[in-house]
Amino acid sequence: MTEMSSPHISSPRITVLKVQPGTPPFRIVEIDGEMVCEARTLTDVLQVAAVCGITVHDLDDPDVIRWVGGDKLTWMPH
């Protein structure tokens, strides 16, 4: 199988997990497979990425960031 015919599997450095109940609700952020923080806002995600040396130019780029259980605007539990 050649690279052209194989599917592209994205492995982004940042993963933002589903909203967890709390006061206020939060999402766990993993970088390189390790939990690094509990984010309560989108700004928290960007700040922890910057601290870890990652500049995020596009929050919708699946090669950069993976959103689990909602997108970048999901911050309340369903």
C-alpha cells in the first residue's frame, strides 16, 4: 500500500475531552497524551497550549486539536 492510498489518521497534540459536571463545568485538556489542566473556557485551552509551546492558529484543524463530546463552543453539559 502506498502513502497516497492509505487513509490519513490525525494524531493531534491537543485533545479536549467532553464537558464534566461541576461548578463551573469543565473539560479536561490533554497534551501529548497527558492530562495538563481542567479548562473552563476556550481561553484556558489556548493558554495551556501556549505554556506547552503550542501555537494554535485554527481551532477547527483536526491535525492540531481534537474536540471530544462537542466542539470548541461546547462548555455546558448536555
